[in-house]
Amino acid sequence: MVMDKLTQLQTLFAEMEQALIAYSGGIDSTLVAKVAYDVLGEKALAVTAVSPSLLPEELDDAQTQAETIGIRHELVETQEMDNPNYTSNPVNRCYFCKSELHDTLKPLAIARGYPYVMDGVNADDLQDYRPGIQAAKERGARSPLAEVGISKADVREITKQLGLSWWDKPSQPCLSSRFPYGEEITVAKLQRVGRAEIYLRQQGWKKLRVRSAGDTARIELPPDKIKDFVIATDLAQLTAKFQGLGFMFVTLDLEGYQSGKLNRVLEKAETR
């Protein structure tokens, strides 16, 4: 069944004849880039937006994966940090981020003769609060994974079946998603939380988030990993590392990791 969806995705790209992919290096957009290249070869182009919300290490991963796939890969700079509608971090912050992305990529696509910009939105994303999806749609972008009904689990299974080593790569949404709505986003804050997460990954903890609220870092790990983390981690060393990055306080979320946890404030507001 899953591989039938891959066939549908391949057919979709064959009908397009050429494709420009908004390529972040995440597992979703990387699958889009892989299939596009397998079907279209040099008529497929992956473009990565470079901004403070993308750490150099994440960019390195994106470049390595693109090289492994074989797809042409280009970089462009986006300026969402110049937009107060983004940096003020409203509940629809992602709308302004994706607006900037697609306002940058769409003219490039037109100039190169590509009829569409493709993104990595999957079928599961359509069930979540994702204002950025609307911004992409308004600018004519297409989401091939969602169009053929490929879920996040499908993405991982197809990626594994294709023999790509990053099939279990943790999701890595924009670093701005680590901040509660209403807290101003700055380059320094983005770099601080990003470096904190990289440090924890280097210690062997792959699936995690470091949420940031003011001067406090809140570490989220899968619930079944919390006990192991407390036992295995030199907490004094960890605290010193985080304080060195600029945090004043370091906490551990006892509930554990949950994607989109900061959106609870939206659900609470709706209930009221």
C-alpha cells in the first residue's frame, strides 16, 4: 500500500515534467527531492532558504543529503527576521515565514521556467494548525506528498525502502516554534535554543525539544527516556552548558515531548 503511494508520487512528477522543490533538508522535503530527481533528473531543482532559523549544522545536512541524492541544489536567503509580523511571534507567525519563503521562491521558479514550487507538506500536516500552508497555497505552491495521501509514517517507510540512511531522522521544525506565542524572536534566541538542542543530540538524545521562555530552557524528551536522562546526565555540567549559551534556568518537562505542545494555548482560547 505504501509503495503504491510512491508510484502515485512518481506519476505526479512525470506529469509535471520539471520541478522546483522548497527543500529544507527535513525528511519530508528530502523525499520529495529524491523522487523528483529519480523521475526528472536535471529537470528537478532543490532550493534551500538560508536564514537565522536554520542552523549551519542543519544546512550541512541538507547539502549532504542533496549530494547523496544527486539533485541540483541551490541556496537563497530569506529575510523574515526583517518583518515585525514574524519577529513579534503572533499565533500565525508561520504564515509570515512561509510568505517570505514563497515570495522568494516563486519569482525564481518563474524565471527558470518552473510552473510550480513544491513543498514537503504531508497528509498529516493538513490535520494540524499550520498557517504557513495557507500562505504557500496563496502563492500557488503544491504539496505532492499531501496530494497523494502520504503521511509522516509513510514518508519514513518509503525513505527506508529507498535505502536512504536518514529515514529515522527526527523532525526539525523551524527554531521559532520553540518560543511561546507573543515572545519576541531574535537571532540570538534562535541560535541559543538551536545550540542547546545540538548539544543534547551530541550526548545521544535524538528526539527532543528545548523550549524557551524568557531566560528559561525547558527540555522535552520522550516520556520513556526521562528516567534514563536523569540517571545518565551530569546535570551540573548540562546546566553550566546551557547557562553558557545564555539561559539562566534549566528545567525538564515531566510530561515529556509532544509535537506542537505550545499550541495548547490556542486550544484553551478556543474553549473559552
